[in-house]
Amino acid sequence: MSDAPIIVWFRRDLRVSDHPSLSAAQATGRPVIPLFILDEVVETLGAAAKWRMGLGIDHFQKTIAKIGSKLILRRGKAVDVLLDLIAETGAGEVYWSRAYDPASIARDTEVKANLKGISFTGHLLYEPWLPKTKVGENFKVYTPFWRHVRAGFDIDAPLPAVTHLCIPSEWPKSDVLLDWKMSANMHRGSTVVAKFVHVGERAAVIRLNKFLDTAVEGYKSDRDFPMKPATSGLSENLTYGEISPRTVFNAGQLALEQGKQGAEHFLKELVWREFAYHLLWNFPKLDEICWRREWEDFSWRGENSDATAWKQGRTGQSFVDAGMRELYTTGTMHNRLRMIVGSYLTKHLQTDWRVGLKWFEDCLIDWDPAANAMGWQWIAGCGPDAAPYFRVFNPGLQSEKFDKDEGYRNTWLHTGKHVNAQAFFDAIPISWELTPDTKNITEIIELSQGRKRALDAYSFFKERQTQK
Ligand SMILES: Cc1cc2nc3c(=O)[nH]c(=O)nc-3n(C[C@H](O)[C@H](O)[C@H](O)COP(=O)(O)OP(=O)(O)OC[C@H]3O[C@@H](n4cnc5c(N)ncnc54)[C@H](O)[C@@H]3O)c2cc1C
């Protein structure tokens, strides 16, 4: 039997618990070389995601050191780095956790064609190609997808944490993380956003337990209120694999069995992430092309000065501006606000959903290739299971419903009232030339006018479609 080392190539799976490929490598009893590559996929991440990935790697290096091993860092095209490392170390195989976005698939396909690689599950609860309707088709609508997977798929218990790895006789050389400058595109933002991140496996588990102990009971009723600590915040950790979806699902299932209200709803939300990957798997251009192709003919505007104002949180709609400032300051945004700002951009401002998608991709620390694309197509009305275009969110009414006491808007807009509102000004590029005086921001467009403009454009679009 071979005693050649196994390379475990970490990507979006920065954990040692419930890690099928790491456990499998450990079980062989052979030396394991943990590796992270700053490869062609990681290089192109948006500013915030790349920076946050750097924090995750830094933390994970320490986790791996604690179990007596070492995370080797290398930079370059994945296939070249792996072939070099195999030549240097005599490694027999490379193990990794599967990724399902087109850029990762292209990279991994090339890798697999050139060396002995074995891929494992771990990033999702279900392989995205498995759920099928009764007639063997892919799902396009969430509710039947949910019913199908809930009834038809068992979720195994998470694997125990790997606590020890055999080490190679000699460690290959490693890059120094700081030299990678993962924060380069964050400019002034990183020191501000750093105050809001929860990095690493332990932080993720604490988050999960806290949510299940204190918030899950009210999840169904409170999750739309941005000032209530009603959601788990786990998207940040799930996206870098600092916790496995299986760990989250099983804990949620246990809470359900303990009779905790809201737990079933939480599981249902978690499975939206699976649905997003199901859609992306079946339509790899989900972030590029309208799922309903006819929407490519809609009169979207590309980048424009209104969209710039939207990005900078100065549309004159306080709920929208608060959301955009939360995004820039924390690298996340409450789900309700993601829908409101998305609707406002694509409907009131008639701007292409891909402008918003790209901005989120650059700013979100929980950026996920599938969830972001699905969210934008959903809100723009061009996705498979989308909110109809004529459902135009009114930010004013939304704020009355979900931020009645203005707590959220005060937090992000009024510098005199909350420290976070000031933090936004510490994070933004100086070139934006914004002053903390929010009183002078005039509305880009009055809400009823914007709504009318959107609905007129929709009628025109529909008319043109029927004439085709
Ligand atoms: C325009 C738009 C863009 C989005 N972009 C992203 C993104 O880049 N990354 C991302 O993780 N989520 C994205 N979402 C989905 C959602 O906003 C976040 O998952 C959620 O806000 C995360 O907060 P939480 O972890 O507290 O969620 P919780 O309410 O605690 O939910 C638990 C988990 O379920 C999953 N989940 C919940 N809702 C959704 C959803 N609608 N779609 C997919 N997964 C979901 C997430 O993994 C989340 O962590 C987007 C939504 C919209 C409308």
C-alpha cells in the first residue's frame, strides 16, 4: 500500500469538523499536506469576499497548526501549483470538496484531467443534480423543491472533527499570507468592516448555538425586521465553509424535535441555498443571462448616475440608503433590505439587475455565486421562481412595516445618533466626496412616479412580447 502523502486542497471548506475529504485523507493513515491556493478563482473574488477569505485562511492556518499540521500556501494556476507540489512531495492524490459554480467547475475539470484527484461532498446538503420532479425534470419553483428534498433526502449526521493528521517527512515551502495582499481592493474599508466579521469554525458554532438558544423561536415572525436579532448570520461562515450545511441542518432538526417554534422555517430557509445551487447547476449562466430569456429585451439601463447614487447610499429613500450603507460598512445586508434595494434599483431606477449583482459581489463578505445570482434574478422578475416584475416594493411602506421606530435608519443614516452611521464615512473612498449631512439628499425620483415609470416600461415590454 502506498504511503505517499495526500494533498488536501482546501477551497470553500475552511474547517476540520464534518469535512469528508479531510476525514477520508486522515483515515488512510498516510501523511497529509493541507494546501490552499490563491488560484484563478480566488484571484477574481470581489474586494470584500477576497479580503474575508484572507481572514478565513489566516484563522484556518492556526486551526490546522493546533492539530499538529501545517497549511501550505501557494499562488498560481491551480493545475500548475498542484503538479509542482506533487513533483516536489511525491504526493499520490489530491482530495478536495466539490464546488459547483462554473468558474470552480472549469478549474477542477482541468485539474482532474491532469492528475489523480478525488472530489468529495461537503459544501451542500444534496448534490445539486439529484433533486428531480416526478417527471424527471429539474425544479424551477422553490416550494415543490423544498417538499421533495424534505421528504425524500435523509441528511447524515456530521462527521467528527479531525484532531490529528500524519505529517510528511519534510514540509514543502509555503507562501506568506500577508504577501498575498488579500485586502488590496478594500482600501480604507477593511479596518471598518473588520469590526463586524465572525471568522472561523468556533465563531460559526457559537453563532449557531446562540441563534438556536435565543432566536429560533421567533424566527418565522421576526426574520423580516432588520433591527431584531432574529436570523443566524451564518451565511458569512457557510460561504467559506467554516461550518458545514449538514451541521447547521442537523442542529436545526434537533431544535425542531425539541419543539422549538421556527426551526422548521429555518431549515426551509437554509434549503434556499440548496435551491440556488440546483438552479446554478442547471443554468450555469445564472449570473449573466436572464433565466427567462425574453427579459433580455427589457429596457434595462446599464451603469448610470442613479445607480452610482444607489451604491453610495444617497438615493433620497432613507430605507434604501440605510441598507446600502449597512452593506458598505459591514459587508452584509439584512435579507429584507436586499430585496428592497434590489427592487428599487431594478424597478424605480430601471437599472439592469446585473449592475446590482456586481456591486453585491464586490461588497458582500457572504458573497455566494448561486445565492446572489438567484436573489437578483428573483427580485428583478426574470428568474424561474421570481417575484413578478409588477410587484414593486415601496421602500416607504416597507419601512413603516419593518422599521416603524426608525431604529434601522437611525443606525445607518444619522451620524449623531449612532456610531455605525459614522463608520460608513470612515469606510468609503474619499473620492466619493460625501459628507455626513444626509438632510440635503434629494430623492432621485418620487416613489409613485418611479413606480409608474416601472409599470409603464413593463406594459411596453409585454406589448412588444405579444407582438413577436
Ligand atoms: C438580491 C439578493 C442577493 C443575495 N445574495 C446573497 C449572497 O451573495 N450570499 C448569501 O449567502 N445569500 C444571499 N442572499 C440571500 C439572503 O439574503 C442571505 O442568505 C441572508 O440574508 C443571510 O442572513 P442569515 O445568515 O442571517 O440568514 P438566515 O435567515 O439565518 O438563514 C440561514 C441560512 O439560509 C440560507 N438562506 C436564507 N435565505 C436565503 C435565500 N433567500 N437565498 C439563499 N440562501 C438563503 C443562508 O445560507 C443563510 O445563512 C441574497 C438575497 C437577495 C435578495
